[in-house]
Amino acid sequence: MALIPTDVERDVTAFIVENFLFGSAADAPAPATSFMETGLIDSTGILELVAWLESTYGIAVADDQLVPENLDSVANIAAFVVRTKGG
Amino acid sequence: MAIGYDVLDLDLEAEAERICQAIRRGVSHDLKRRGVIVALSGGIDSSCVAALCARALGPKHVHGLHMPEKDSSDDTLGLSRSVSDTFGFDSTVEIITPILEGLRCYERRDDAIRMVFPEFGPGWKSKIVLPGLLDAGSYNVYSVVVQTPAGEILKQRLPPKAYLQIVAATNFKQRTRKMLEYYHADRLHFAVTGTPNRLEYDQGFFVKNGDGAADIKPIAHLYKSQVYAMARHLGVPEAICNRAPTTDTYSLAQGQDEFYFSLPYRPMDLCLWAKNHGVAAAEVAGALELTAEQVERVYRDIDQKRATTRYMHLAPVLCGEVDEIH
């Protein structure tokens, strides 16, 4: 079944809230919020996020895909995952 | 207006004298100690600090420490000894390999590398590297590079658990050295020097409570190019002044630029100076032989590293006021 972008956004947001915000949902980023500009996720956080994306969605993220266009916001991540899964 | 490398030029004698006055005042008035400990790595920064301290306080008030371990370069001890010999202060050799073995530093690091290369073992060498900043707009995500006993080089991006464990294990080296520096400081009633240059201090190229811990940091305001010039001015041995910056921490040779800065130190210095002085990327791009877009990327990387580094400069977070302590 094809992934739905809003479902991915919801799951990514839940991962961020749980792992980077100690469960504080009130601080959850909006879909378009840039992680770099807000300092929400640093390069170690990106590594953790990518490992979670790979295990959750069964995708392999190549080195040249580690770019802000794919990973710098919840919306960018959802679009990237859906694109990569061919959804 | 275009700028060039001459913006980093200093009146070396005037600056040396200003720093020496600050060292004398800092050690006697603020720290109330009888001298300083300088950990000598054989690199330009610690050599420059040793030269400044010997000039400021006199060689009797400086004690050098040579602390190589099994991954250090073969020439490390000879180079660091040439500094204590040149400036005439006493020093002690502390081989830290047995301490690191007791901490299982190498074992923990190698276990982490085996998460990526299961066959990694005796006879293999390793280092961790960043992607080239100018090659792609990628994140600062580390890869591990290994050399097999047959000489084959392999590279693999690090998953978070392996990356964090390699760094955590390797940080034992800097923290062990700092522990010994404070042992000798306590026994001599001396203060401990830190030897970061401006690039390292600003961009977080140090280990918190490791080489980042110190009572006085005499060259933290100097760009690395200025440290080289100052070292030559003060008579630091040529072999050290001509040596490329290395981390001397991993078993495979590792330049500081591939480990952390992603640009060699001279253009990195100029980028940092230009950013600190509000110079537009286009105005400095020519001197760097880069495009304005590439300089913008370096500027963004500087901001990103400053954000990541903030934690390393912070005092402990208190959860209530203690007004009596400032």
C-alpha cells in the first residue's frame, strides 16, 4: 500500500517529539519548520533520524541523499520517504 | 571591496608582549599559581603556547608534559621534546597507553568500528572523516575509513551508535591527558594551560573536560595562520612550523581539515575572519579561489558548528539560584 505523506509527517513528528523533545508535544515543529534554522536537530540528530527512517520504512539513504532538501523539515522528510518508496 | 590574506597579518612583537603581560597577570593575580603546565603535542599550538609562557614567566615557571600513546605518530615525542629543549624548561614523559588500555579505550573504539566493519582487528588502521564541504550540500555526517592489513582502503558512513561510541572512546585520550596535567599542576601549585587557537575555540574542535579544560588559554583569540607566524617569531623549531596540522589521535594519518574543518586552515581562517567582520561572501571569494556560493556554504557551516559547540562552552546548568557564587 502506498505511503500517504500526511501519515509519514505524523510519524516523523512523533519520533522527533519522543527522541529530541522528551515528549513535549507542544514544542513539535510545524511541517515546514527548518531544523537547521531553529537548531532543533544537529548533525548527530540527523544520523539518528536517518537510522530511524531506514529501519521504519525499509529504505536505504545514500550519502548523496543526506541534503537539507530531503531532511531539513518534517514535510521534506515525508516527501523524500514517499518518493524513495515509490509511493 | 575585495580582501586578501593580509588582513590576518599581526605586529607579532607587540602582540607577543601583550599576551605575555596577560599571562603574567592571569597566573599571578587571577589564578594565584606559581607557574603553568603545558601539554606538548609536537604541534604548532602547544609549541606556541609553551614559547609564550616561557617568555612571560621564565622557564623555571613552566613544566612541559609529553603524553604520547600507541596511535601517536612516531615523531611526536621527538618534536615535543625539541620544544622543551629549545625553551629550556623541565618536562615529564607520561606514556598514556597503559591508562587507556585500563579504560578499554582501544577495545571500546574497535568494538564500535566492528559495528560497520565486522572483520576489523589487529593490523587494521582507522580514522573518521567528514564529507568535503565544497563537494556537496550535505550534513556534517562522519564516515569511518579503515585500512586493511593488505593496504586496501574502505569507507562507510557511520550509524549513530557506532559514531558516538568511537568519539566517546577516543575522547578518553584528551581526558586522560588533562587528568595528568592537573596532577602535575596540583603537585607544583601551577595552573593548566589550554592551547586552542581561534578556529578551534570558536568551532568546537576540542573535547569538553578534555583539552577544552584549562585555567588559561593564551592563543584562543589568534587565527591559526597567526599562531604559525607567532611561533616562527618566537623561535619554535622549524620542523614544527613546517608540519601540517594533524589530530594525531587515530591510527590512520588524519588532517584536521578532513576531521573537522572541511577546508585547510588558511582559507578557513580567512573565511572566519571575513564572517566575523561582516564581509560579504563575494568580497572574499576571489582570494580564496572559491565561488561566492561556496563561501556562503562555509559561512553556514561556521554557524552550524557554533550552534553545536555552544554546549561545550556552557557552564553547568543550575536549576536554582546560587547568588553567592559568580
